[in-house]
Amino acid sequence: MLLYSSLFQAQEHAWVYFKDKPSAESYLNAPISMLTQRALDRRSLQNIEVNIQDVPVEHSYVTAVRSSQGIVLKARSRWLNAVHVMGNQAAIEQLIDLASVDRIQFANKNSASPRSPILSSSKIIKSSKFASLQNLEYGEAENQVKMIGIDSFHTAGYEGLGKQIAIIDAGFYGVDTAGAFSHLFDGEVSNGEILGGYDFVTSSGQYYQDTGTSHGTHVLSTIAAIKEDEFVGTAPKSSFYLFITEEVSNESPLEESLWVQAAERADSLGVDILNTSLGYSEFDDARYNYTYADMDGKTTFITRGANIAAQKGIVVVNSIGNSGNDAWQYLTAPSDAKNIVAVGAVNIDRSMTSFSSYGPSSDQRVKPETLAQGGDVKIVDSDNIVKTSNGTSFSGPIIAGAVACLWEFYPEKSSLEIRDLIIQNSNLFMNPTQQGGYGLLNLTHLITELPVSREIKLSPFSISFLNDIKTLRFQFNEPIVEALDVQVFSVAGVILKRKFVTEFDCDIKFTDVAQGLYYLRYSYKNKNELMTFYKMN
């Protein structure tokens, strides 16, 4: 028994990195063999090239590791060209003798001080078709939706349609039976839909099975659920992939590798937004614990994967953690990643929750990027009942839904530009704090702006905003009897531009106007109209 115990304790987690990808050229010459057309289109729209990171891990290298004595292969990553293995230290160290292996990284990192679990909520602490959210009441979800101004997007018809969101979580029990999600299964793409999923923990396509938690169901509900007059999520017309990477009964470094594997799957499928309400710094085996210094945006395996996901043109939204009251206090991986949106939590009255984890990252980048309601937040459970819960686990997906609506409104923007809009429209943007970061999101005024290639149609003309509102163009659909008197003025009432627009002189340039909110007024045939717009840099 003592011998068995010693051998059991000797089992280690490690990442084995390979030197190259011998088949890279053939894959890069045929990118459709590794990425869907939707993924390629997402890259193309954002001028992101397919590169060697997208090439699968060499099969023969994987086989050689798997065949090595005393080694169990648990996961693989094409982005990091690595596999996750378990075995005793001696067996893992012998893998360096394989010609294909570049280096080995053991997960064992002893912590200098004890600390509490980082994201406790990750361990669990049919409706009719609808045409538009304009006809529905938010019910108990009203505060959390209206707090960030996303209701104004719904009213204008932007409800996440056409955007795909991958949720990486712990379990989605009840999603296929609870009536609040039935619109995602009715066969109407215009109502949103579940596109698929996978359980990476059990290597199973049965992602609705009972894993011991409905945490992922609760997360999904804040985005997608609809209960007439009781609950509406932030982007219920989006489409979803549901991925399980969190093992409820065990916290180990393997979950990091499974997360990266799921993110790679999401990328290859062409998803736009990746939402995670998970975070890592403490494991069941303290040898693997991270320190705050490791929250630097480049150290942990999962954070490095999140960095790459953001580089691929995905908006990565991650809950910052629930450790504000704990000895640890700070954010957890992968919310320290660069160019993602880490989300903290406020109460129903917009004050900070005490549990929301603190930034900054250890390399002093502002975290969180934004805030939403996570205190006394409303969710829909697997039994189709609206309940109250707490956690950045829910403020995160509330923001993910907002991202879907915002990106639907601004389809020509890149993922990084959408992230910038989230940050710039958070109320502490000019004066961030440790716990609040850039502050509470409010998108209300953006719905009055016109994105590139959109028009306002007014008889007898239409108005187009071109090149991120560097040019305003009037287009006439019939002869006009007099010139339009157009004025642009600041929020302080100062007239900045005035022009008499005709069919032959119909552009107003804004290249000399600073970024900000402006008013436009035009007069035609004794009729005056006023509108607002937001000029980007």
C-alpha cells in the first residue's frame, strides 16, 4: 500500500513541445483542410493570415509520445505545437530523447503561500417563436440588460443574429429540455440555434449530459434564454457551440489544455466570440499552483492559448474571478491574457461587488476591461425557473451577448476594434481603478451612431457615413428644389461645420474633427431634423 501511494503521488502533468510541423506546407497550401470556410472568411475580413499555428500537430509525433512507456496522452494543441501528458517524472523526462521533442514543461509549480479557490462558481457553488425583442418584456432580467444599454440595440433590431458564440464551461444539463432555450432548437436560424458541442473531459459528443453541474446552462441563459414576460438574455438570436472542459470533481492543469483544445476547435469552426466563466490559479495538488507573478499575460498555458485566440480575430470574453474577498484577491488565468475582455461584477445598484477579483495583471495592464451585473444577477436554471445567483461567471456572458449585438451593428469592425469600443464605453475609461478596471459598460449612445455602409433613408435623400465616419454623404433619389442646410455642432452647442448640400456637392468631410459625440442638423423645405453620431479616430 505504501508503494502504491508513492507511485500514485509521483504522477505528474507536463506539456511536451515539438520542434516543427513537417506537414505544414501541404496544409498551408490547402487551408480548407484545417479551417472551415467561415473561419477563413473571418480571418479574411480582418486581414489575418493563416499561418503555421493553424497546422495540426504532426500525427507521427503524437503517436511516438503516446507509445512511450509509462505515458498517458491527455490533450494536444496545434497553436502551441504541444501535447499534454501524464506519467511519473522519469518517464516524462525520457521523452526528450525523441527526435521530434523540443522541450518539456512540467506543471509542478509550488506556491509560496496558501490561498483560496479562485473562481468558486466554476465548481458550482419550450417557448414559442419570436420575431423581435421589441415585443417582449425583460422581466427579472431587466436591470442587468438595461444597465449596460443593450436594450437599445434590441429595440433597433440588433439581437446577435448571425454571430456565433462558443461557451467553454463545466456542464449544460437541461439546455435541450428547458423551455427558455427552445427557440434555439426550432429549426429557425433567425431565432438563433445550437450549432453543436463537445465534452472534452470525457471525449464525448453528449454535452447535455449531467456532469454534476448546470453552471454552463446558467451562463448560457444570461445570453440566450427567453421566457415570455420573465426573462430575456443579451443576445438570444446568436448561435452557439457548447464545449465542456472543466471536470467538476477535480481541479488539475489538464483543464487548461482542454480549454485550449476547445478554443482551437471554436476557431476552426469560425466562431466570432468565445466566452469562459472559468479561472485558474489553485489546483487540488498545490504543487501546480500559480502565483500572482504568473498572471502576466504570457506564462500559463491557458493564457497563451487565449492570446492566440484573440490574434485569430475572436473576441475572447473571460470572467475575472470571484476572489475579491480572498487572500489571493487578484484575477486568474486566462483573464490576464492580452487583447481579451476580462469582466468584473457590480451589484444591482451599480456598486462594485466585494467578490469581484482585482487587477491589474502582474505586468501592470488594466484589468478588468469592463463590468456588468454579477451581484444578485438573474439566470434560468435547468428546470426552466428564473433564479438569483452571484458571480463574475454571469457578468462575463452578459458582456459576451453585448459584444454579439455590437458586432452585428458594426459588422465591418475587427475583433480588436470591438474590444476597444467596449473599453472606451466603460465609465472609468479615463480613470481606471484596481478592482473596477475601466468600469461599467454603457452602450446606449452607440445605437444612435451609423456604422460604415449603413444609411438613414429620408425623403428625398439618404445619408451614408463612410470610412468610420470620416465622410458624410448625401445621396438624392429625386431632384431637389433647394439646397440642404446642414450643420454639425459639438455637445456644447458650438457649430463646427456648415454646408449647403446639393446633388453636385454632396460630401462633408470629418477628417479634421476629433473623436467624440456630435450633433447633426439639417433643414430642407422648412423641415428641421436632428440626429447624433459618434466620430471614431
